Amino acid sequence: MSATVTGIVLNFVALFFFIAMDTTGKLLAADYPVPQLVFVRFIFHIAFVALALKVLTGSVPWRTRAPIAQAVRSACLAISSLFFIAALAHMPLADATAVGFAAPMMTVALAAVWLKEKVSARRWIGVSIGLLGVLVALRPPFLTGGPLPHWTILLPLANAVLYAVYQILTRKLAAVDDPRTTILYTGVAGAVLLALVQPFIWQWPGTAGPHSAGWVWAGLVALGFLGAAGHGLLVMAFSRAQASVLAPITYTQLLWAIIVSALVFGQDPDRFTLAGAAIIASGGVLVALPQRRPQGAPP
């Protein structure tokens, strides 16, 4: 299996974990402060990754050649997570996920400008098709005749901007640090920043909402595990394939979000969401197709 194909497969599995994490976060955000959820998620993320590295490799590689870039990457993820989980408290998972898919377009653009990756015309067309699908899934007034979207739509949009920067930094750090170090640092800056507000917002599990303390703690642990596993796979994917190839594949996450919204939250997708998902998937497939090499060119 080529490195690019391996990266694509790892990315798909990471997306599944992310949807499971978002579902858990949406369930918990109904009763607990979002900064608390993100803080605990990163604490468990660090614990899971450090334990896994110690068991599998015998060491925990804390040493990094790019501490500032690692800190900025982690902070981007923490703040983007705050925006996204806050959005889930106000809108369906599928809608928030659809708005968040502005991130792949931004990632491809940043990959071309910042990382100097060559982005073919076909891939730009695929990304544009994907964004068209996002627009359809959002049910804008000129398509539906309805009102303007609620202001909370800005939350997943802000998440998309920060997540695009996070993805680019992930790709950039793949050439600087051991991927295990990058996986480990994913939650560090976020945990440090969010620790500052915990004394003012903390609610002990079981003291809010209908669920028991055991159920809530299980959900918090799941947030950390799913986030650690998902971002670990994402780091490995970006170390094997270009950001401009992997980013648009993220569009397929909307398909998982639609299924989960229907099965878990009873929010059946309407025709605009389904049409948008189909368009998004077609754009993602177009981008993921391998480039044709000139005859005689090296592999």
C-alpha cells in the first residue's frame, strides 16, 4: 500500500473517531460547561497518549525541535474545539459539521501558499464542488426562501479557520518532529490554557443533568480516548500524504454526522442536507483520485 493511500485510510478512521467524539460532546454539553469538557478531554488525551507511548515504545518523547509551533498547533485545536462544541449546543450535529467543512478549502489554500504544495486544477475543482455542497446543506435563504441562519453559525465557521491552521501545522511538524511527539503535544497547550478557567466554571460530574456521575465520567474519558486516537491517526496520515490530498476527504465526515443526527438525536436530514452531502462526497472523491504522471516519470 502506497504512503498516500495509507494516509487516506488513516484519515478515514480518524474521521469516524471524531464523529463519535462530537456526539459524546453534544450529549454532555447540554448539562456541563464547554470549557470544562474540552479541558477534561485534553487531560485524558495526554494521559492516554503518554501511557500508550510508554507501553508500546518504552519512552515518552517530550523533546521537540519546534516548541512554539507545537504550542500554537495545540492552542488552535483547543480553541476550535471550544467553538465547535459550543455550536453543538445550539444546532444539529450535521449542520455544525457542514459549516465546519469550510476548513478543507482553507487548508488546501494554505497548503499551496504556506507549504508550497502543488495543487492541481482538478483538486481545486473538487474542493469547489465540496464547498458548493456545504452551501446546499446549509439551506441558504435564496434556496429555501426561509430566514437567515442563526448567528451561532459563526461558531463552526471560526472552528473551520482554526482547524485549517491546525492541519497545516500538523503537516509542517511532520518534517520536524517525531509524529509521536506531535501526538503527545496535541493536548498540552489546550489543557494549560483551559486550566486557568476551571476554578470559576467547574461542575462535578453527576451534579447537573439527569445522568449519574459514573455515566458522565465515562463520557469524559471517552472524549479523551476518541480525541487522542483520532488525532494520533491524523498525525500519522499527514506524515504520509500531502495536506492538499487529505483535507478535502474530511468532507465525508458529514455523511457520518447525518447518520448520527438521525439515529442518536432524532434529527432526520432534509433534502438539502442529503443533496449537500452527495455533492460534498463527489467533490471529495474527485480530489482523492491519484494524479496522472507523465509517461516515463518516476513514481
